[in-house]
Amino acid sequence: MAQPTDWSPLWISLETSITATAITLILGVGVAAWRAHRRGPAAAVIDGICLLPLVLPPTIVGFFLLLLFGRNGPLGKLLLQIGASVVFSWPATVIAAAVVAFPLMYLTARAALEQVDSRFLEAARTLGASESRAFRQIALPLAWPGLLAGTILSFARALGEFGATLMLAGNIPGKTATIPIAIYFAVEADDMHSALGWCAADMVISLALLGGLYYWTRARGLARWARS
């Protein structure tokens, strides 16, 4: 009798990616807003820190996260004092995915905010708007196409995260086993049928997101050309 298909990797991956993307959106926009119109050594240091997960292998990122959140790590000790632990839990999958996806959100958000004409913000300040209000009502609406692109790219990156997730969260079926982890262990078990199925699921979701983004930007560009 055939065993029923375990769909938990799909739901875990979707829940993890959505949560991680929400975190990267908030943090990425916040850091990008601070960085967008600043220069100097401090800005370069912030850039280096924010982009480091993009250039490091995911296993190294996962190892550093393990050092931070492990029982002997600084954050791990703080969590143990309140009776909490992150390692080998679902929040660990979210942290790993958010850290790896954050550089994409940060880069696109910074580029989008830098393209906002500063004259609009200066006019708003002249009319008495505060910095936060000018940012919310002027900068964000003008930059939202770039922010949307960064959100979709971050989601796709979080969906495909493997190395850092395996290091920090491990492979716990029904709890931390995401699609990439399910693929890896399916190959290890010589279950190529399951591995191929999970690969197809990941590719379909990612291609649907990227294809939707492409057609949306193309339609938007055509609409702008028609208006002009």
C-alpha cells in the first residue's frame, strides 16, 4: 500500500518564507531608509554588514548563527534565561531564511529609495510635514515598485534556503524540514521521485513569482509609455 504524501515541507517552507519576508521587509526598508542618503565610513560599514550574507556560503552563515544562538552563544544564553531556545526549532528556520534573504531586500529598497526625488521630500518639509510623515506618504509610495520587487526576490531566496537552515534548525520532519532539506535527504535516501517532485514544486513557485513580477513591470512600463 502506497504511503500518503507528506506535504509538511511545502507548508513549512511557505510559512517560513512568508514570515522571513515580512521581517526582511521591515528591517530592510528601515536600514535602507537610514542609508539611502548617507555617505562616509559608517555607511560603508553598514553596507558591508548587510551584504555579507550575500557573499558568504550559507553554511558559514548558519555556523555563525549557531554560534550566536547556541547554548553557549551570547543570544542563546539570554534566551535560556527566559526559558527559550531557538536552535533546532521552527523559529530557527525563519531566522536563517531572513538573514540569507535580507541582502536582496536591502539592496532593492536602498536603490528604490535613492531614486526618490529629494525635491518632493523637501517640499513636504517646507509645508510642515515631519520626517516620518514625509517618508510614509511620499517616499514609500514612490518607491513601492522597487520594494515589491525586493519582497518577491527575498521570498524566492527564503524559499530556497538550505545551508544555513540545516545548520541552525536541522532536519526535524514536520517542524523544520523545508523543501530544500526534503530534497537533500530524499537524494540521500535514493528517493529520486520525491526529490524531483519537491524540486518541481520549488521551481513552479519561484517561476510564478518571478514571471508575475516580470509581466507586472512590463505592463506598468507599457501603461507609462501610453500615458506619455
